[in-house]
Amino acid sequence: MVFKPALRLLAISAVAFGLVACQEEHGLIEQNGKSIRPLRQDMLELMAEKGMRKEDPILVRIFKQDSVLEVWKRDKTGRYALLKDYKICAWGGTIGPKIRQGDKQSPEGFYTVTPSRMNPNSQYYLSYDVGFPNAFDRAYGRTGDAIMVHGACSSAGCFAMTDAQVEEIYALAREAFAGGQPSFQVQSFPFRMTAQNMARNRNNPNMPFWRNLKEGYDHFEVTKIEPKVDVCEKRYVFNAQPKDPAMSSFNAVGACPAYEVPSHIATLVAAKSKADEAERSTVIAALDEKERKATQEELDRRLEESKPKREGGSLMASIFRSGQGEGAPATTGSAGAARTPIAVPVPRAAPGRIPSQPVEVAKADQGVGSWFGFASKSDGETTGAARAGAVATTAAVPASTAVVMPAAPPRPAVAPAPVGSKPAVVAAPAPAPVAAAAAPKPERSIWQRLNPFGG
């Protein structure tokens, strides 16, 4: 019980310190050395080149996908121009809005930074609170707080910069506040809202929200003037002027009042929107065709991989194997006979006798001369003997007549069989004529048939 009064006193002190911090913010800034450091000379020279003064208003744009923070400043024309961009060290989550406390997601939308949101005593060097959740976020029940742009180059849902970067951004905001700007706008986008990027992200579920953000993006792009931002019917409206003068505010969750956008702004925004939509459609068509081709190529690849692998990896090899494999039917005709030798058993020879030699008959592939019958015998013998060694059917036929071995060694001879004759057996020659199987009478040549008188 003793601790309750102490805890109550501590809570009251914290609230009081917070109120003092908001009310005496500039005093706190002046007491912190890093928060009051003047702008560097190179920045002052850059502003002078662009027709800007250090006290002119600023506007901040953030593009998460590019990891870029841009500082825009109003120049002497009264419009905003890009002063400098900074590379963001880290931002939380992925493209898309922040939904709830602890999701470590960096927000997207239109936010307002007032002097009270500047924090010179940040544990991350220097920082400012972007103002999440705004009226739009609260309309959707989104939760979270203390989403900062800060130093230390590390983030868990904030936008982290280097210490040198955040010191310069902080100083630019400080000078703008000192020049009379009551607040500056922070526009946080998932990416640059171009037709190409809108096409590439067309299937993202956040696209309806991003289309609403693009309206504000376009308002700034065509005017280079900070757009007036309101929320009604749970959506952003830009540069909306209520037709009823008594209507001074919009209800974020209520119906939008009758309003109008200045005609010159509406005309410029409509023209840009139409051109962007036409380009977006063209890009989408090209992307769809590219995806279709990629899908078809992937299907073809998978189909090819699913086919059974052939042995040897060659279709021609498989064809040759199928023609030469075991069990293949034999080819009829002389070609088949040439490939398949037929072995006929030969009876055992009696002692003192010489079995007749088997005769090799060339049944196929006869010479041209044999077709017409005008080739000489010597030609026929030469051709028959030559072709008998290449393609022939070897038939071992038992001898019908045995010959007594002579005293002198015999000279073997092979007699070619005439065309159309049956296989015959020729006995080995001997010094004296020996009775042997009668050879068929050779066929007469065509010249002998036409000239029976000889000559």
C-alpha cells in the first residue's frame, strides 16, 4: 500500500512532463545541442540554387519499395520542388499499410507532423512522429503509435535513417516551423504510383487502397502544391471543397458531403488519370502475355521431364534395336537368307574317303549378265565366287558319291551352281576321270539362242 501514492505521483509527473514538453518544445530543442545545429553550408547553397530559403515550407514523400525519403521545399514560384532525397536505412515489413500494434509494418497514407511531434531527446539520436494512426487509419480500427522517422539506422516498423541524415531533415523541419509553417505533410507510398508499378502490382489485395492513394499522388504531381486531405466514407478525398459553406469538416466514417474540386485541378488530374490508365492497360497486356509464355514453357518442360527415358538416350538407337532385337521375325527372300546362315549336319566320313566340299551358292544378288544370259562362263565364275563370299547361304549337303583317294594330292575346286539350279556336290579332282554326280547343263547365252549357226 505504501507504493500506491508513489506510483500515482510518478504517473502525474509523467503526464505533466509530457504537457510541458508539448508546450515548451522549442525550449527543449534549444537545450539539446544536436537538435539546434545550423544547416550546413552546402545545404544552404543548394537551396539558393533552387530559389529556396531555409524558412520556406517543406513536404516529405516516402517510397517504401525504393527505400527513398524525399524532402520537397516551396520555391519562389510558390510551388514545391525536390530539394534532396535520402536513402532509407530500414523500414518495417513489406509494401502495404500498417494494420495493428506490433505488426512491425511501416504505415502508408497521408500524415501531418506538427512541432509537438518533434523529439530532440530520442533514444535514436533525433526523431519525429509521423502521426499514425490518422483519421483514415482509425476509421478501419488500425492500432499502433510512435511511428517515427529516426536515426540509428535500425527499425522495427519505423523509417530509420543515418544520424547525419536525420539531423539534416530535423534541421530543415525546424527552420520551416521557425518560418511560420504550422505543420508539414508526410506522404507515404508503397512505391512510385506510376502506370507501370500499378500494372506490376495489379494482383496485390491492397490495390483498391493504393488506387485511393494514387489520387492524392496525382493531385500533387500535376500541381506541385500540397493537397488538402480529408477522409469521408472511409476513403481519402483531396482538395475537396464542400458546397455547403457551413460544412467545415468531413466525417471519416460518415457519408461524404456534396463537394467539388477546383476545376483546373480536376481537369489536370482527370487527364493524367486517363493517360495512366491507358498505359497501365498496355503494360498489363504485355505482362499477361509474358506470363502466359512463361507458363507454357514451364508446362512443356515438365511434360518433357515426365516422358520415360529411352535406353541409350537416342530415338534412332531404339529404332535400330527394335529391328535387331531377339525374337524379331526373319525377313523373307534372299536378304533374310544372307543374314541367317543355315547349318546342315554333315555325316562322318568313312576312312580313306574324302567327303565332298560344301558348295556355297549365291542365290541372291546375281550379276547383270546372269539376268540376260550373255555373260561368259569365266565372268559368271568370277562374279559367283566373289559374291559367294559376301552374301550367300551356306548349305552343307552330304555327298552322294565317295571318291577313292589318289596317290597325288588333289587340288580342291569350287564349281559355281548355275542360276536356278539346286545345290550340287562336286567331288575333288583326281589324275584320272572319276565318276561323279552329273552337273546340270549350263544355260545357253542369249547370243547362242539368236545365232544357232555359231560364229
